[in-house]
Amino acid sequence: MESPEYARLSLAAAITLGFAPGRFYREARLRCINLLLTYDSGCRANCAFCGLAREKKKKVGDKKFIRVAWKTYPMSEVLERLADPPQHVERVCLSMITHPRAKSDVLTWTRAVREQSPLPVSLLISPTILERADLEAMREAGADRIGVAVDCATPELFETWRGRAVAGPHNWDKYWRIYAETLDIFGRDHAGVHLIVGLGETEQEMVAAMGRARAMGGQTHLFSFYPEPGSGLADRPQPPIGQYRRIQAARYLIDNDLTMPEKMVFDQEGRIVSFGLEEHELQSALADGVAFETSGCPGASGRTACNRPYGNERPGPDIRNFPFTLDGDDLAKALREMADYSRNRTVAA
């Protein structure tokens, strides 16, 4: 059951399209259908934090990736349901893995979705196996946005968790070069860099990476590290919640051109102590809570379509990326957490 005839769907996507039963905590709604290419031989990369890593200690029937199950379905059936998607779904995201057939198969999928569905298509690409001509082919096939999962905030961490240190094929400079070429081909604000908080970087280093992504013309799609069972970082804890909230706020301000890294102030541990705004400006910018919602490709409504419900945490009160609009209690808690400089991974309500 390999691509392109078959696809893996996130549990959230399977529920949304009616392939699986289930409900979302607090009535969240998935706004982007996430599909993943799949091959019997798996991914050729070996990223230490990834559930698809080549050397991951797999259990029989293990289908987990990014915290939740990804089951395999016939692509023909997926396309039938995408032809008349639920009204709240605004986008499809097709994800590559590092495999020789992936760059051809993702074009097949893109054309098929664009022919049979009204939804726009984003691609999460694997730069290691791509060159500029492949990006041009993606645009011709009908994709309108691209995600580049750099994941690590510094070249040293990239090498440690994704590159030669783990016998992986990925290269920091290649990833940023492909990101630059993507922006040249698809246009400003039509590409984003995925970054994961909690892989050993300081807040200042993460801010620098987000600033680089924005200065080049794109945005950051932010994730909080979650330990994948069986992966090389299975025993690593999630980052402190205060660290994640400050990075969320910084991402929102940088991507909306309300501040820039050079204006921000950091303490001796590289933690954010000033966002470079007056207090009233900061309060106004964060007042609607959007900074703490999931960041990703937008849909027709203008808000993030790729809201990935509970991909960073188990459903419950300790939400990291809010997949819905924050209420007053949510916002008050997020702001308290942003002000916490302890090592706590949660803060009392």
C-alpha cells in the first residue's frame, strides 16, 4: 500500500473526512487535510526527533508520527471526499518524505487534488532531494504554498539532530537555499519555515532563525517539541511553557512586521526580556490571542488553515498551539505563562 495509490492521513484528517470515528477536545475543527506520502521502505532520513526516522525503534503496527496515528487509505477514496469537503476545511497539505519517488508522486497528488477538489494545495517538501526545476514543477502542478521543515534553529543543532551526527542526508545550507528559491518561484509570503522549539536552542537563537525566515520573505510555522516514542529523543522533555509562549509571541510580532530581532532584548541565558515594543503596544498586539494559535498556511478566511489540533500535546488544559480562537481564560493563562521564566513545562491555572 504505497503512494501514489495510497496515502497516510493524520487521525484528525481521517476523522474530518469520515474515515474514522472521533471528536475533538473543545469542539476544535481541523481546517487543513494533511496527507503524507508512504512507502514500504520508509523515509531515507534519520532525524533524531522524528517518528519516521530510518532507525526508529518500531513496534509491529507502529503508525505514529507527530504524536498521533497516521493510517493508510486508498488515494481514490480520499479524492472522492476532497471533492466535496466539509465547509470548515480550507486547504490540503501534501507532505513529502525523503524517498526517491517522492518528488514525482507529490506532483501526481497535487494535480489530482487540484483537478477534483476546490481546495488550494500546500506542499511540505523535502529539500534534500529537490532542485529549482522541481519547485517550478510543483507550481505548474497547482500548488500555491510551500513549507520547508528546517526544524532546528542553528546549523549546529541541525547537524546534531538531522545531519551527519545521526547519519542523516540533510544539509543546513541546502534547506535554506531551497527555501530562498521557493520564495523566488512562489512569491513573497507564499512559503514558510517550520521550526521546533525545544531542541537545545536559546530563545535568542530561535528569534534569529525566525527573523531570517521573515527577512527572506516568508513566515515561521511554529511547533513545540514532543518526544516521539522510539525516536532518538524519546526521553527529552518538552521545553518550558514560558519559553514556548515567548517564542510564539515573538513569531507573531516578527511575521506581522511589528518588531524585528535587532529591537529585542535578551538576558544572559538568551531569554526574551523585551520584544522591542512599548508595553501598551505589546498588550494591544497580543490582545486577540492570535499569537498563541497554531501558525501555518492560511485558508480562504485569512486565518491559519493548518491548525493541526493537538499535534504538540495531548488534548487537555495544557494546550501549546491553540487550534481555535482563545477565550478570555485561555488568553489570561497564556499571558501568565509567557511571563514565567522557570523550568516548568506547565503553569498552574
